[in-house]
Amino acid sequence: MTRSFSVAIAFGALALTPACAERTAAADSEVMTRAQVETIVRDYIMENPEIIEEALVELGERQRQQEAEAARQSILDNRDALYNQAGDPAIGPEDAAVTVVEFFDYRCGYCKRSLDFVAGLPAKHDGQVRVVFKEYPILSPQSRQAALAALAAKEQGLYFEMHTALMESDTKLSDEDIDTIAEAAGVDVAKMRADMESKAVRQELSQMSELARDLGVTGTPAFFIGEEAIQGANTPKITQVIEDKLEG
């Protein structure tokens, strides 16, 4: 008899004790009392304390599985907003076999270091990968201003140029910094500033942020590919998931 089975029997007996106590006096004499069962269980645990660790490991694994399933269901529930939202800035062919969605913040160091990897995905995979960019400014007020500026630049057809310039910038992204970056990227700064205040651009940013929250994104960068969520700049994992999907 395995340890787990023995403990299960003991706990089962403990759970049934109140019901057993209602039996006749004759039956009671054949059944362990609750105190006896508690003593057996305690003694067993004291003699085999490693079962506590085993139970915690099993509990942790079950929780991870539940969280993974919840994340998967959230992706399915938000699939169109995640992968097929009209107007989302993107690079790569629209009919690419695999779509990668990135949530990011322009003040995020890991996002900045991932720029070349992310931007190179369509070419690296021979045009079979499309990358969709989702603004998620959570680190500072400057992050939000930069996100609005990037979306406003999209109104001029210069989103990726502005996105790249903001990611490559080592400034604090003050208003003056953003204007300088925009001008260098070929953006009409006056029009950008006007569009940053527009209802359409602000609503677009709000929808992206709301989607990130619905998907349980708590940090940047965060990547979504099919039904998989990848937190952090885990480029080997991203590459593996893409290759698996292309091969499948």
C-alpha cells in the first residue's frame, strides 16, 4: 500500500468519524474514534514529513494547470480583439500563417532590448509571421504620452517609424523628448499633438489597455501566439512556439 493511499484512508476515516459516531454502541466498538484517527494521521505525518512537500508540489501543479486553462479561455474569449482588431499597427503579411501579438511599454528595458528580435520576425520566418503591436503603458505617465504619440503617428502612416524611434530612445520621454523623436522620424509634430488629444486615438489606447487587463497581462513585454501567452522577453520560447505552429 502506497503512502498516499494510506494517508487517504486515514483522512477518509477521519472525515467519516462523525457519521460513525451515530451508530449503535455495538458498531461503535468496531470503529476508531476521531481522536484515534487524528493520532494515526499525526504520527504518520511526523514520521514521513516529506508528504507535506509532495502535497504542496501537487497543489502548486494543479494551480498552475488551472491558471493555464483560465489564460487559454481568456484568449479564446478575446480572440478577435487580440488578433483581428481592425486598424491595429502591424508588420508582416496580413495572411501570414502565424500572428504574434506584443503588449509593451516604451519605458520598459526588456521591451527595448526585444525590439530587433520582434521587428525581425517576419523576415526571419520568410513572411510567414505577422506581428501586431499593442500599446500597454503601465510604467509611468511618460509611457502613456509616448503610446499616444505612436498611435497619433499611425494617423500619418508612420507608426512603425515612431515605434522604433521611441524604443531606441534612451531619454526619459518627456514631452520635449517625444517631439524631438517624432520630428526625427519624419512625423508632423503639430498634427501628432492634435491627434494625441483626439477621441479616436485615446479610445484606441484605452481599448488596448483594457484588453491587456482582460487577458491578465501584469507586465511587459507580453506575447500571445495562438492560444499561448508568454510573459517576458523569452525569445527562445517565442521562437519555439512559432516554429511549432509553422511545422504543425
